[in-house]
Amino acid sequence: MTASTISPDTRNTFESTIGGYTVGTRAHSLSAWFVLALRLMMGWAFAYSGFTKIVAAEPFSAGGYLANVAATNGNPIAGLFAWMGSTPWFVEFANVAVPWGELFIGLGLLVGAVVRLAAFFGALMMLMFYFGNWDIAHGVINGDFAYMLVFLAVAAFGAGRILGLDAWIENYEISGRSLLERYPILEYVLG
């Protein structure tokens, strides 16, 4: 469906029903610019963080963080972090996955490609940072939790369709049908 086939009354309308409760609203037309700004902000932050870890003089090492941080802050999943930090293969995995994951998540968001998949992994990474940096002295909401919600908002709003490659990828035609029509499951990774 293109923007020209959507009536002006429904173009910026959101509605969802979960567990019998329906919520809905009409978004302002400038909302797209704010969603784009969130996508680009998180993209830059993650791409920069990953890149600086990859090119640093000292190789990135997650072992000390995983083994020590959770034990010192009352973390409810401290045992999981202790296991991750004391398991050599997991530390080696984290040493590669964190910097390269940050870089690829950031690049995906910056160019607007596979945004929902990138945002999912960004939210997962922020959830792990949330528990790793556990501190509820000022409440359960902190920066890591807020960034996790930003990633989820970017995914929910299909931010890759706003000046991003996902709009082009979804409409790429194969045998006269768009990629998204041909493979509807891609809606969960594109957008």
C-alpha cells in the first residue's frame, strides 16, 4: 500500500489491542522526523562505539566486566554474569560479538537497512547492559533501560522506511511482486 492509497484520516493513526485492551492515537506528521532522529542517533552511537573498540590499540575484552561487575552491584542475575565471565568460549564470543555487533547494529540503523533486526539486537544488548550495570539507587529506570526502549520504538515504528534502504528493499520486485509480498516474514526484520 502506498501513501497515495491511504486516506489522510488514517495515515498517521495507530491502534493496537492486547489482552482485550485497545489503545490508539493519531500521530503528528512531524513524528516521522523524530523517529528518524532516534534511528540516526542510536545508529551513530552504536557504530562509533563498535568502531572505536575494533580499532583500539588494546583488543576489546569483555571478561573482566562479565566476571566482576554483576557480583558488586546486587544484580538479580549475577550468577549468569559470573558463568559468562568464567566460561572461556563465551568470553571469546563476547569479545567479538560486542564490538562487531555494535558496529553492524549502528550501520544498519544509519543506512536504514534491516532496521527491525538491528533494533532487536540493540535492545537485547541494552538489556544485558541494563542488568550488567544494575543500580536501582534512583529507581529501576536508567540510561540503558531508556536506550532499550528507544531501540524498541525504532523497530515498532518501522524507522527503516523513513529515508532508509528498507523502503527500497521491501518494494524490490521479484517476478512482479514486491519482496515483502513474496516473503511476508521479512516484515519482522525490515522496516
